[in-house]
Amino acid sequence: MGYKKEETKNVKIEGDIEMKAKTKKLKVKYTLESTEDLSNESKPDMADELVKILSSEIAESIDRDIIRQMKRVHIQEKWDKRKKKRKLNEILK
């Protein structure tokens, strides 16, 4: 399993943002064979490698959740603007 370093970009967000914290259950299964495989790949400390992999997975999951929420907000704002525009057009008719 290969990992590549990705560049991050700064994003400026204006306005009020409501954030809610959620908990997620994490479950990891690994076998003696996977431990041996990692050890054979010059990875002497399985626990450290596993923590690195899990940290990366957690960060990616959080990023996906944030992006998904931002898309929902953007879609809702577009929908609200369309509704307001329709109502305004109906009033002006």
C-alpha cells in the first residue's frame, strides 16, 4: 500500500459557520501474516506503521466529511437563491 504526500491549499471561508462534532467508531483488524508482511518490507515496528496508516485514514475521512458538508451547503444556497428569484419573478408579473 503506497502513500504519497499531497500538497495542501489554503481556502478562505467567509460568513458564519455552524460546526457539529460527531463520534465515529473505528475498527481495525490485522493478522499475524500482515504483521510479518510489513516486517519483511523493512518495517521493523508494526505498531508505528499501523498508527501512521490509521492517522492518514482518519484525516482523509474527516476531509471527505467536510467536503461533503460544504457541497451540501453550496447546493442548498443555490436552491434558496433560485426559490427567491422565482418568488420575485412571480411578484413582478
